[in-house]
Amino acid sequence: MKKAILKGKCSYCLSTFSQNMIETHLLSCKSRQDFFKEATTSSSKTTGNKRKKVDEVTYYLLEITSAEYPEYWLYIDLSEDLTLHNLDSFLRDTWLECCGHLSSFIVMEETYESQIDRLISNDSKSMRIKLKELLLEKDMNIGYMYDYGSSTLLNIKVVSSHRVITTKNRSKLIKISARNDDIDYKCFSCKKEKATEICTICICEKAGGRKQSSFCKSCSSEHECGEEMTSPIVNSPRSGICGYTG
């Protein structure tokens, strides 16, 4: 069976690329380069204005993929002046937040948690640490977990970094650079219609994951687990898990 070619859109130039080409594109995208060049240019024009402080900041390009469903991916640009807590909040707002679960990063074998319980562990550290203090390097891998029960695991890779002269208000940048397009699932029951609902029971119990738990509106009303156990399919690796609805 031929594997589907998944695509996504660059948020800078709005062009669409296949998943295996999007990283190459971002590293050479003129619109992305102009975005950061504009920050440098505007900063140089306001150097003499004391009200606009100028900083030299490193920006990282990160690739973020779902460990279980790698067809879900994000690329983001973010500043070294941000913290792991800022990145955690961004991931929650963009992809994950449903019920205020705990989360954690693993960076160079160190664990950084959203909430530390010293009764359980003395080894974890706070997420209130700036990215610049983590000494991130190209191709470094970072692990991430949201929800210690019905967990969503993400793989984060440092794709590149570059120094930019920028004004203070741009030094806290975090921005989606590219994101996968909505993924079309066929209804598992009728095999014809586009699936719009996902069964929150089947996705946890059936080996086929989303493919065996996705149904069109008509079939979901007749599904054995009950229509009340379905949730809308959304563009997120957490679709159908816990109470996540996008």
C-alpha cells in the first residue's frame, strides 16, 4: 500500500511542502530570512532612542513531532530569553491542554517539571529556566511528556540557531514556522466518508489507534461505544485523548 505524502504550510511564505522537505525550505525561506532581517534593520534605526533597548538574541528553530503519531509536527522559532515554562505553555495552548495535567521536559538526562513534588523526587528541576542556560546545540534532542496518565509524548529537535540584533519587544518571540495540514481519516466503519469524530475508548483499546477509532458523523451515532464517547477530530496528536477537543 502506497504511503500517503503528508504536507504542511510555511507560515512565513504560506507555501506548502511535503513533510520531508519542510525543514530544508525553512532554512532557506526568503520570507523567514526577511522576517528576522526586518528585526535587525528596525533595531539599527532606533539605536539612538533610549526608549527602545536593543539586544542581540539567539533564536532557535525547533522541530516538534509526536512520538506516537509522527504525522503531527510543528516547527517553531523562539528566543533564547524564553524559559522551558514558556515553551510548555505554548505546547499546551497549541496542541495539548485539556485538564491542567502535569508535564515535563528531559534535557541532557535532566528532568524539568511543571510542578515539583519533593515528596516523590529530589532530582527534578523547575521549568523556570531560560533556554540560553541549557546550552542548546544543533541536533540536540529533548523529550517532553504532557499528562502522566494518558500521556502525550513529543520529540523536540534543535534544527538551527542564529544571532539577531533585535528590539526588546522582539526578544521574547515564539512563533509557529510551519505546521502539518489537517490529516484526513476515512471512516473505519463505512470506509467511504471522511471521519469527523474519534472514539475516546477505541483509540486507547485498539491497536490501530486513530485509523480504527475514527468515524463519520453518521457511523459514530451507531458506534457500539456510544456517540457520547466520541470527540471531534482536531489537528493535534492529543485528538481523542482525555478531554482534549482542540
